[in-house]
Amino acid sequence: MNTATIQVPSNVNVAIEVKTTGPEELRKRRYKSKCEAIQKQIKEVIFINAALQSEAYQCREKVNQLKIERKFLLNKLLEYEKEPKSDPNCKILQRVLSKKSSFLSP
């Protein structure tokens, strides 16, 4: 701490303490503020990552449910198509489904 004397118009001396900082203290302050900013960014990224993980999990669950529903509906369709009909579209659908067995696997 440095002490400075200032002359006031009424010829009264007033002592004022002036806090000076050296270059080391300035570096420490800058370093501390940078660390705080980085910590804040890290917390934000962690929060966003958790939200994205939750959303990805929900999407995977929806996809799995849709696969199960698709398999069920295709099986029902095949059962329905097995009934003898003279409709040519039914025969085409059976040929397509028999070639693409991947539709039936989840």
C-alpha cells in the first residue's frame, strides 16, 4: 500500500491510501477470472450433454417400440394375406415380403 498526500483547496492535508497492484497480482486475477469462465463453460457443457443423453435414450426406446409394432403388424398382415383371395395385389405383397425378410427382424 502506498500513501499519497493531496492538497485540498482549504489547505488541509488529506491522507489517501492507494492500493497498487503489481504485475504478479494482475496475472493472478486474470488467471482466476479465466479459470472461473472455463468452469462455467464446463458446467454448461455437462448440462447440455446430460440433456442430449436423455433425449438419445428416449429416441432409442421409441425406435425399439416401433420395431416391435412393425413386426407385429407385418405378422398380422401376413396372416391376413394367407387367406385365399384372387386379388393380384395380395400376391405381389407376399412376393415382396418374402424377398425382404429384413422387415420382420427388429
